[in-house]
Amino acid sequence: MANLKLNLGEFDAIDYHLIAIHTSLEDYRLAYFINQKLPINLSKCSNEIQIKIKEGETNFSRFFYEGPENEISWDLIQNKNEVLQEKQKEFSQNLFSDIKMDVATKVFLLPEFKKVDYFFKIENTDDTLNLNEIKTLLNTINNVSAVYSVETTKIKSKNNLIF
């Protein structure tokens, strides 16, 4: 009987590029402008990225495009979102004791990059893809203040990028 071995080192290989985008644009507007600048057609993905933390659960919006013949896949992912919690004061006897307050807690897809608004993930790339040209084109979009590559080896929460 033959023994089969699974080499876990194959799963550690990183086959994507990650670009950080700082902007004040809404996600749908940024996706629209990226579609104009690059030869892709990002569209809103119905299955958003879901993260659970102790304060609650939140969804991060995702825009997706897969090239012809399943070559390169492109993802525009929201990095910042909020979890709303309902809090009520207890054991107090005053005028405002029955008031419920909503408290918002900021949640990040990649907490080590708290200032980044969106990530642009490019998977299954080959050597013909010019990452510097893509960053230059993204930087020409109005209201985009900064665009830069993220070193994937410095990401601590890589599991959040698996979807």
C-alpha cells in the first residue's frame, strides 16, 4: 500500500500582490474609476468577507474580476468597517436611564495597516504584469492620496486574505 504525503510548504507560497490604497472615495466609486483606468471590469461580489470579533460581526465589501480563461483575478477589498453595539445603562435612577446608545467600534481587515482604506489584491500573476504601471495608473485617480505595494511577508493576519 502506497503512503501519500502532503507537503504543507506548498500552501505557504504567496502567489499574489497586494496594493494599499488611501482614499476618501466610496467603494463603488473607486471600483468604477479603477475600471476606467485598467482593462478590467470589477463588479460587486455577493459574498462579502465576514469577520467575527468579540464586539460582534462585520462584513467587508469586495469587488471582483477574473480575467478571460481564469488567468488573473483582481479583488478590491475594504479595510475599514464598524461594528455597532447597543448599550444601555443599568442601575441608574435618572432622567436618561432608559436611553439605549449605539456604540461603534472600528474593525480592520488587516489590523496592522489601520490607515489603509482599501487593498487591491492581484492573484495568479505572471511576469508580464507591470505592478509599477498599475500603481501609477491608480495614483492618477482623483481623491486617491497614496498607492503603494505591501510586502506580503510583513502581514501578520494573512488568513483574512483567504476567501
